[in-house]
Amino acid sequence: MLLKRDPAPPGTTQASTGRTVILGYRDRLCEEDLGRTVDLVPHALIEDGDAAARAAGPGGVTDQHVALLDAIVEQLEGTMPPGAGELKLPRFHTCRAALDVPVGAGSMATKRRRLRDELYLQLLLRRPFLGTLARLAGATGDNFLVNIWLSLFQLLVVGLPRRVYGLWLSRRRSLRWVGSRRPKGANFLRMALTITPSGIARGNHALVQRMLLMALLNDLSKAASPSRLWIHRPRRRWPFVLLLPEVGEEGTPVRQLLDTYADIVRTEPPAPLMVLGALQGEPPSYAQTVPADVRSVTGLADRVHSLYTRGSASAVYVVPLSASDDDGPADRWVETNPQVTVRASGRGDYARALAAPVVVCVLVTGGLYFVERDTGPSPSCHKVSSGEIVGVTDGRECHLGVPGRDNELLALEAVAAEQNRDAVTSGRPYRTVVFFAPLTAEPGDSTPVSIQSLRGTLAAQNQVNSREGDIVQIRLLIANAGKYFAYGSQNGQGPDVAREIIERKDRDRIAAVVGITQSRPSSFAAVGEISAASIPVIGNSVTGSRMVDERAPSYYFQVSPSNDRIAEVMAEFAAYSEQIGELTTSKDGRTAVVVYDPDDEFFSADLQRKFTEHYKGGKVVNVPYYENRNGQIVSEVARDICAEIRASGGYILYAGRSGEMPELFDALQASADCRKADGKPVAVFSESTAATYMQDPGDMLQKHSVLKPYYVMLNNSTGTVSPDSPYSEFTVRFRSVFKDGSVPEGNAAGAYDALRVASEVINSVYAQYKTPQNSSAPFQPTDVYARLSNPGVQNFSGASGLLSLDSRHKYPPNKAVYVLESHTDKSVTTWMACGLLPDQPPGLDNPATWGSRGKARPCPSA
């Protein structure tokens, strides 16, 4: 929470500032008792001066980022209230000690052992009992027999605990996040070597600060949680408090600490740390302003109170304080209201301490009883460590959405449940198709694009099942692989959703899988697992080259083009369009500032390479922007991008993931360097566009006035209706199913086509196998694959273009690709349309050129 006080009216002075409010609040966290000051709440007050470097022993000098956190920890440990016990911060002190351990030369195994031994020595200082045993074991005897017993004793109380401690460091789940960039292969000791004085990441101050702050937040969460078995474990009504009297401009130590904190809590579980600061300059880009309620004297205070009493998506808020000083009644309220209190143990606490072991025994006994007798199928939905629910459902058997967090998904499950009931009870034959994609994210993340694809799939199910005649009905299963497709296949961490789909193949009459929506190693593995079970997969919104090259699974097809096709169209538009030209000023061509993730080989880095190969409009400047931040600060990325724009007069080519776009756009809007001297906005051209921007472009454009977005789409999302147009038919169908104002954009259109292609092939197989005696026509997914391979579908009139798929074309040749611009009223302008278009009459459905009259250029064809 950042306090920002309005300037005083002309001719007046203010008795207090944001700084004095913070200092006054610090005084309320203490009280005078018999002439001495007693702390009521563990707290720390930090200013830029606390970041002064200090000696760090053999390793050299502690940088200012580490010094700031050292000061916080010292104050939190020193302000524990009487009777609250000692504040133990094992993760922080372990990570902090690693910074100063000289590991010397040698093999990696040798260095890890040295690091383990030094960290164990630090542990002995923090654990007096272990230290006392170690000193006893170091004693010597007067005879041979005594020395033998002392050696055995030393092995038990020193060697064995040290070995166990090394295993704890390597495999303990609570320290695994240190190596989060390589979660399967990294352990703490391996990653900690990189931050020792001679480590390769020791100079990465942002990474070191992020690691230490994450360790501290984890420790505070553990310290604040009450014991379930011991009622005398201290409980506090308030969390730990961090006070920042002056939060300055970007680059100052306290501001950098706040930036790191905000970036961490965006993706990590909330920690019991209340951060209260006084803002001196402009608010950070990630902060949201708490609006005052002029109708109520306590309106602003009530809003602030509500932020702490309920969950909030944002981590940092700006609270505007009145320009007028408090009057007498306000002062008297502060003087007469009680200060912080610590809750005493009540009857419920004693009951809980006694009931907990009883309840555990009952649950374990009951669980074993039912496990032995449960012969039905295992639950289809599984809650994982991120809080997401992954698995497979028909919309009724279980729910993949968490109420209050995944309301859109829950609403779509209800649509699926109703349409599935109608399909199964229609009296006509049916087959099951699975929509498989990442449909949930972590709190604070943007809405997954796959949600819109699921809407398109449900609209297609409605269209197929409403057709007259002997049409095979489609029953739809929804399969959620979790964020980043983490649980899509065998992962060693939790459910394998692909395996669950395979296990239901016969029972649910599964004929095909659609969706996927992302190009990732994890989605590639999931497709491979399903393909190995001989189930055809038809992807949409998948463009990574690896998904369809010679290494692709044999049963995989997609209705979307590859990055090579998209990059060629993007390079053509960026180099020669009037729209980009009006917003660039370079004399040496149009400089493309390409924002991409070098680690994302399946999508972002692939698109960056393909675009660079095709682009002829000027030079290309690359700016890394990582999906897994690992210490990268988004505001610093935005500053680098804007500096390149200002220096080159170019434009932004966004080649990152759609989910990372909103945070970057916010940071670009907040950066002063992106405000060009000529007053024109910065052109942004993207392939993967955030779902929230597609659904509400007006809000996006109003909040990001310094940007002028253009984007690639695989259908013409203008929303206009024309007779006999397959896109118009899709639009009408989509809006008849979803009356909530959802936009029928390209991701939905691609998913609509994927299911309709699957239905087309299923009906062809059904017609081949049915007989007058057996109208149910038993057939397998292998039959669907064989039909899709040969003869396949040719010139299928889809909402996203004319589609041809077979064994030679795993993705459509010369796929329709559009360049669009959205406006505040949700209208869309089409600036470029090339490929086999779905909404044009014969003869005009494959345009040879694009551009304005008199400046037409040949369409790229592939």
C-alpha cells in the first residue's frame, strides 16, 4: 500500500507528509511499558540509506540489494514481541550464507560438498544443540578404545546430520523454487553455486535480491501459521510489517526492492507481510489507485479495509491522501483507539489441538475403508499445488474451475453439460471429442486464450448437433492441462491428463482430440502420448514450427498455419504497410524492435527467427522478455524497448506469449521514454494477442494511449455479416450460444473449424460402417485417422479459411492470414488479407495482392 499525498492548496503548508504518516504508524506498533519500549508487531523501517554496502567477510562486499534485505531481517528479528518466541528464518539464512561461501576450484561435486559443509557450519551456529554435540564429538580420549567410541559418536552426531542436511538442501521442496528456471533438473546446491562469490550469477543483483526476498517471504509464511497441535504457538492478528518512508523514482534501492516484491507476489502465494510506503514520485506501472468515495467521510478507509479483508488480484495499491491536514476529531480518534493486540488462546484453540489427531485418525481409517471397497473410476479432477484443478470432465461429473477465480470456465462447463445431455439423449448415434488445452492460470494471470477456443468448440458442437439428418452427435469432454500445459503428459509431479484421456477412450467412445492451442515442449509431449495411443489430434491456434515438422507425432493435424507462414505475412506488412510507415521515422528503413523469449524455442524464439529471415524493411533489434522472469524486472524491459524506439524511430514487433502482454503494455505506458517527441504513438505488431484485449479493446486502448496495436489473426474478426459467408455463419452461431457479449475472434473461429473438421470425418466414417441392421456403426479412432489422412478434407469452407488436410498436409496450405486493428467501439479494420479466404466469393477467395489502390503489393503465398 503506497500513500501519495496531494499538494497543499496555494498559500498553505502541510503539517504532515506521507513520510510523517509512516513514521507515526511505526510509533503505533510499539508502546511504553514501565519506561521501556515494547514492540507489539514485528516490523522493519527501511530507507535508501540502509542499502549502503558493508563488508561481507572472505567473499568481499555485500551489494546494496543484499544490504537492504539484511537490514529488514535484523529489524524483524529484533522487534519480535515479548513472549512471541524467536523468529526463525531458515530459508533466508541458508540462501544468504551461500552468497559469502568461497568454494574454490575443483569439480562441481567437490564444490557442492564444500558449499554443503560451510552451510552446515552456519546451521550449527543457529542450532545450539547441534553445535554442542559437534563440540563433544570433537573431543579426544586417552586410549585407543575411547577414541574408537568417540569416532563412532562423531559419525552419528556430525557426519550423519551433515549428510542428511545435504540431502535436505538438494531435495527439499521448500527450496526447489531457487532453481525454478529448471524445475526438473535443478536442486538448491547446484543453483546456489551460481551465486557464491565466484559463481556465474553472483553479479546478477536483481536475481540475488529476488531469491533472498522469496526465501524471506516463505519463512514469514511459515512463521505466521499456527501449529495444529500446540495451542501455545503464538498467533498474531496482524502480519509482519515493512515500512518504507520514501519510495523514490525508478532505480533507487527502496523502489527496486518494491519492484521485486510486486513481481514476486504476482505469481507466488500471498505472504503475511504488510508493506506500507510513502510515494515521492510517480506511481509504479503495476500499482492500482484506490479511488476515493466523495460521498462518505470514511469511504477511502473503507475501501482500504476491504482490500485487506478479501483477496485482491493486484499486489500494490496507491492510496491518495487528502491535501488538507487532519482536524481535531481525527487526532482524538488516534489517541483514544486501542493499539495492536495479540489474540489470546480461546476454547476453540484447545478443542482444535485435541480434535486434530482424532480427526486425522478417523479420516485415514475411513479413507482406507473406502479405498478397499471402491471399484468405480477414480476422480477425474485433481487439485494441484498451484491451486488449479486439472483433469477431464463432461461438465457435470466434476469441475475444473475454482469459484471466484475461474468463473468463465465454470460457465462454459455448464454449457457443455447441457449440450452433452442433449447429444446423448437425442436418440441418434454419438461420439466423444475431447477439447484439450490449458484452461486455468494462477491468481493475477491474464485469462488464458484457450477459454475463447473452448467457446468456439462449444459453438461448433451446437452447430453440428442441430443439423438435420443422420448426423453423428458430438459429446464434448473438457480436459484441462493446467498453466503451461504442466500436467498435460507424464511429468513426475502430478496428474497425467493425456493418460486419463487415453484410459477413457473406450468407455467414452472417444473419436478425436481437438484444441491444444499452445506450442510448447509439454504440449508436444502430450500430443505425442495421445498419438501413441492411436487417437487423432486436431490443433487450433498452434503455430510453432516444431509441432508440424518431420518430428511431429503421426496422428497430429492442425487448422492453423505454422510460424513460417505467419512470419512471412508479418514481415511483408511491417516492411511496406502505410500504417506502420506513418508511425516510424528512421531514414534507414523501419527498425523492428523484436520482443521475444530466447528460452521459448517452440514458439517465441521460433517466430523471432522466422521473422528476421523474412524481414526486408530495415534492421532488427532484439530485446529479451522472459515468460519465466527469474529476476527480470518488467519495467526495465520496457525501458530498454522504449530506448530502442527512441533511438531508432522504429516499432515493436511483439513475438512473446499472449499471457505476458498485459504486464508489458502497462510498463510501456508507464515509461516516459515511450512518449515520442512528435506526439505519435508507438506501433506494436503482434501475433499472439492477450484474450482480454480481444474481448475489450476499448479498455486496452484507453489505458495504453502511447501504443498503437496491430495484430495477426487467422480469421476476419470484423463481425460483419454477409450472405453465404462461413465466417458470418460462425458469428451468428457463436452469438446465439454466448449472449454475454463475447467477441467471436480468430481463436474461437479456429477451434470452431477444428471440431467441425473432426465431425466431418466422423460422419464420413460412420456412413462407411453403418448398416441397416446396425445403425450405431462401431468404429475406432484409428478409422477416423485413416479417413483424415486419405482422402482427408479438401477445400473445407471454414470460418478461418478454406482448409485442406490430409497425410501430405498436416496443416492447411496457403492459410488465410489477416492483419487487423481494433477500435474502442469494438469495431475492427482489416488492413491485410492474404491466403485462401473464407468470406469471399469464388474468384476473390485467394487475392493476389494487398494494400490500398495504387500501392498494391503481391500477397505472400505458402
